[in-house]
Amino acid sequence: MMVRPSSSGLLVGLLWLCCWGAMAQTGAEYMAYKDPKQPLNRRIKDLMGRMTLEEKIGQMTQLDRANVTAEIMRDFSLGSVLSGGGSVPREQASPQDWINMFNEFQKGALSSRLGIPMIYGIDAVHGHNNVYKATIFPHNVGLGATRDPELVKKIGAATALEVRATGINYAFAPCIAVCRDPRWGRCYESYSEDPAVVIQMTDVILGLQGEIPAGSRKGVPYVGGKDKVAACAKHFVGDGGTTRGINENNTVIDRHGLLSIHMPAYYHSIIKGVSTIMVSYSSLNGKKMHAHHELVTKFLKDTLKFRGFVISDWQGIDKINYPLHSNYPEAVLAGVQAGIDMVMVPFNHTEFIGIVTDHVNNKRIPMSRIDDAVRRILRVKFVMGLFENPLADESFVDKLGSQVTNLISYTKSSKI
């Protein structure tokens, strides 16, 4: 007697055949880096094992949005885009304008061979201050005067939410400079001349990124959800102690002074899971910080065990030599070898990528240095959840400019 198969059995069989046929046609394979169930280090290792040298150097490159297209993101596998001061999609751009721009660039990145999402950075240093109608908070000098780390943490959380309202996922904040000379033109960006106060104010990182889970490994970046952003402690190190307060000048100090005044806030930022650290334009005892291997690699990475990535300042590599951009290949060599992982180019990505490629091919930059940089960049991206949620979350659009009420309520209740 013929047994007729059930309709459910036929359906399962047809689905299996369709899936098998599709895999056979496309040559699809399991990629561990795309599997959120896999351990972080396995995902990083799997992805890096698939990357070419060109793709790795692309991840180390950050370009200003004015010079970016979706095609550039795809073709060069660029790791990051930024908005420099005043670099906006259009005048009085709405949150939707920002989101549309962000998603366009991100879709370009996702269409690259390996689909590595970008990270987008902006100076959100006292609220989302480069965006029209955002909530603007006092500068750090005013916040430091409150001696209220809980308030600063709430401001960090409010800022993160408004940054996310525009699709952006990375804030170049906080500035944890210890201003030792009020003649410094950027003293208002410093929480205090007292390193103990600056240490307290690093709680803003917990607001920007989220509270790190108990038992987390120290030094490993942490970003806790879609309403949080990657933070950036800056400017490493000694930018607030330059001679006569001259901006980008030389800080003359002994090791005890460096470790007791300018370094403690970085140590506390690392403990709190800060994702990135930006290098200072200034020099330390005559050595440009952007070329300072002893402090960037030996101390920050090896001694303090920082596991996020180190980023240059705007054209920071170009400023290693004078005049600006002179002897650029040697400046790139010095900066990358110092331990800078991501370089804010921000105009000519092809020049930078070509120079780094030549240095690697000529064995002036070892492949291990490139791999260290890319591993750190990918670690932050995986921790942020970008491989699972790369595009802007439009449910936050109405949060821009909405955060002042909650903070007024807090400040009133906290003073009663």
C-alpha cells in the first residue's frame, strides 16, 4: 500500500531543498564573526583572518563626512567617519537629516566585501553641541565646580541619548585635561586644576557608555546598549600643563608630576571601560605625543592595560613635523609606530592608505602593529553591537533637545 506523505513533511522537505540549493548556488559559509553567540575574541580572530592588508588599513582610517561617499566607504573598507567642527549634512539639519546621512555611509560600509560597519565620531563635549536644537550643557569647567559626579553622569547619559537621536554612535568626550595654567585657551574644557576632581568627573563615561557589569575585566571597553555611545578620553597626556599655557605647546614635567597630576584620570577612565583615547597635539618634555611610543604603547597599552583603541586628533599626524603635513610619510611612520590605531586623516584617505601600505610592504611597519590596531578597533565595534545593529535607531529621533527637564528635576531634588 502506498503511504502518502503528510503536507507538513512535504513543506519541511521543500524548505530544506530550497535552503540547500541557495547555499550551493551562493557558496555561503558559516562566518563566526557574524555570530553574536560566539565569544568576542573568536569573532575578532575569525574576521581578522579573512581581511586583506588593504582592508585592515582601511579600518585604521577616519575621514571627515564632507569627503565621504557610500562608494568610498565600500571600496576602501573605511573604519570610521567624523564630523569636524561645523561639518553637518546641511544648515539647521534635523535629526532625520543626520540619520539619513549616517545610514547612507553605513550602508556603503556594509556593502564592502566583509561588511564591517563603520563608527561615526563627533565632538559632543557639552551636550550634542554641533547639532541644531540639541540640549546644551555647561562646559566642563562649570561641571567640575559642582563637585557632583552623579550630575555629570546624568549629563553623560542625556548626551549619549541625543547623540543616538542623530544616528551617531561615538562621542569625542570627555576631555580630562588637568588645566594647570589659566592662560591656556582651552581651560574651560578642563573640569579642574585639581586631579582629584577630574578623577571624580570621569563618571561621565558611565553615563555615556553605561555602567560596566560587575566582574568585568579592567581595561576592556564597554558600551551598554542602543542608547549609549563609545566615549573618548582626551587628550593623552599633559595637554593642560603646557609651558605658559600655550595651546599645543610643550609640557615640561618629571615622571612623578606626570603620574600624580595628568595620568590618574586616564587610569580611572580605563577602569570605567572607556572605549577610546585620543592623543594630544602637545609635546611632553620635547617629544610630540603623536610620536611618543614610550607613553602611548609602553605605558597606556602595556602598563595600564588599555584594550580599546587609540585615535589621533584632527590632522595630529600631520602636525608631528613643521610645517603642517611636511615629510608626511615619516610622520605617518612615527605616529603608527607610536601606537596610534585609528588616524583622523581627515581629507586625503588615499594618500594615508598608500603610505601605510608602502611602509608595511617595505617592512618599516611590522604586520603585528597593523594587527594590534585593527584588533582594538574591531573589539570596540563588536562591544558596541554594531555587527548586529549597524543602522540608526529612528525611535530616538524625538529625544533631541528633550533632556534638560529631567536634569533640572534632579538638580532641584539633589539640593533640597
